[in-house]
Amino acid sequence: MRGYVVKKGSQYYAVIYDGIDPTTGKERRRWHPGGPLKRDAERLVNELAKRKDDGTYRGPDRLTLSEYLTERWLPGQVSQLTASTFDSYRRNIELHVVPRIGGVALQKLTAEDLDRLYAELSTSGRRDGKKGGLAPKTVRIVHAILHKALADAHRKGTLPRNVAEVADPPKPRSATKRQEIKVWTPEELRAFLVVTAKNRNHAAWVLASHTGMRRGEVLGLRWADVDFDKRRLAVQQAVILVAYKLMISDVKTDTGRRSIDLDERTVAVLRTWRKSQREERMLIGPAAYQDQDLVFARPDGSPTNPDAFSQSFDRLVARSPLPRIRLHDLRHTHASILLKAGVPVKVVSERLGHANPAFTMTVYQHIIPGMQADAATVFSDLVAGVLPPAVPLSDVADDE
């Protein structure tokens, strides 16, 4: 028999037979905490016994953090995560966790080990040849990955507790320390679109700035997703880079999958671009054209590299007298122009695909400080119109 369940106090344990100790000649049995429920311990016994038969079993005192993360935990995440998220997990584990604390026995891992890891990453964690540490946000991402991995180990009985619960990752930067969001005024955006009218990516710049769509969403848009008659498009997929390879991925959230209404000018620009794209296709020929129905494909029909798309935008901005902004700032520009014009936050949030209006306000409240002042003035004017002239406080009798 490979294993069995034992109750000790209020806890059940999965006990696995692990051969004969060559030193003492006695049988070795490995105890794995299974939790307060017998059925969970029985499930754990079956799982561990299967690993024993498969040759992948490691006793709790032998399994290292690296072995657990790379051989057990990560393979199980492939079907649970998007390709880009899985790649992020894999890269962070391989670059930042395994080289520093991967050799620590999983059962002996402590919160202090994690605190030391976070401190090292914050001071000397860069792997791009430059000196210095990782940003607090990046270190917190590493912490979140470890927290989830160790929580899964605890839930399945491999660990008695999740030490990441009491570890201390860097605190997030305050709102005042966040990277400043740069936006264009309507006049500056208009000037850019006029200057780029002959550029092959002009229609993409128009769509990005007039809808607030993300870079990958713009490049993943299909003609089938555009309804010219109703002046509306559906965001269904995105072009992403995973380990330097182009992939077309489903939009990851329900709010990300959304419909966006279009204005007449944007619809006209898209119609013109569709005609130009068809002419390109005729020149290349049906045999060489990789038709994926993408609105903003490369000349041969294949997906556009997101980084190349951003670099094209950066070069155009650098050659113009306009303030320097990133491609992603077209999304911020769309939101800020609408909010300053008084468009309801809920509508802006829906166009951007945010989880809720509160998140939208959190992101943009510091770039539209004038709205607070306007609100104060509006309230004062409304009250002043219905109340008599102010009475000096000295003339107001006490409530006695």
C-alpha cells in the first residue's frame, strides 16, 4: 500500500510509504498535512500515491521551492491563465525567484526568506545589464505569484501554511509618485492627425484616439467586428507578444469585451482605409496574402507587431513639435477629453473597458483637477440662487 490517512489531534495527515532507510533499515513514511477534513486528506493520499507511481513524488523535506514551482505548479497553470499571464509567471519565477531562493526546501521556506528576496530584488534585481533594483510594482508582482503558488500548496496539503501571508513586500507607490500621465489637448491631437494623414497607420491612430482602445485591441480588430451601418465595433480579441512571438488572444475580461460606438468621421476614415487595404491585397496577390480579416494588418495580411506599431508612433511624435507622449497616452487623451467635456464617468469607463467607474476616476482624477473647482463653483452658484444674502455671523443669535 502506497499511503493511508491518519488523524492526529484535529488534523488529518496523508502518510506515504517512501521505502527503506539505508542507514537504519527501517521503513520510511512521509507525513503530509491534509487539513481538518478526512476527505481532503484521502484526496491528497491518492494524488501523492499517483506521483509515487509516476516517479514524480518528492518527500516534503526534499522538494525544493524551485522544483515545486517549475515542475509541479507552473505546468498546472497553463490551462488556467492566458498565454501572456502564464509567460509573465514563468519569466518572473525563472529570472527572480529560482536563482535566489529556488534551492530552499519548500517545507523550510520562511517569511524571512521571502522578505530577503524582496529586499534583494528592490536593491539589485535588474537583469538588463543595468545597476539598481526592480520597481516596487514589479516586486509586488513576484510576491503575488509566490502567494498564489504557496496558497495552492497549502490548499492541497503540501504545506502546513502559506508563509507569503505574513511576508512584507514593498508598499505600492502613492498616487503622487505614480508615473505622470501625459495627454494631448484636442488641438494637439487634431494637429497630429492632420500631419499623419498620408501615413499608412493614420486610420489606426484615428481609431485609437477616438475610441480609447488599447494597442493590442486596435491591432486585433477584424472587419467582421465593425458594423458600419450602426457605427459600432466590437472588441473581441487582441494581438499580443508572448516570449517575442506574436499571438492573437481573446480579450481577457468581460468588461474588456465590449461594444464601442463610433462617430461619422471615424467611420469615414475606416471606409477609406478598407478601400486602400483591398488595393494593397490586389497588388500582393491572393496567394501571398495571409487573410485573417484584420483591419490593421501588415501589407501581406499578417498581424502587426505591437512594438513596431508603438515605435512608428514614437518616431512621428519625435519629428513633430508636439509634446512627447506614448502610444498608450492616446487612450488617456481620449478619456481626459471626454471627462473634461462633462461626459459621465460611467460612459467613459465603458468605452475604455474598465472594471468599474471608480477605477476610471482613480486613474484620471489627478489629471483633471479643474473638475473639483468647477464642482465647487456650480454648487455655490446653485445655493446662492435660492438663499438670501449672507448674514454676518455676529448677527446670528446663539441657539439658547
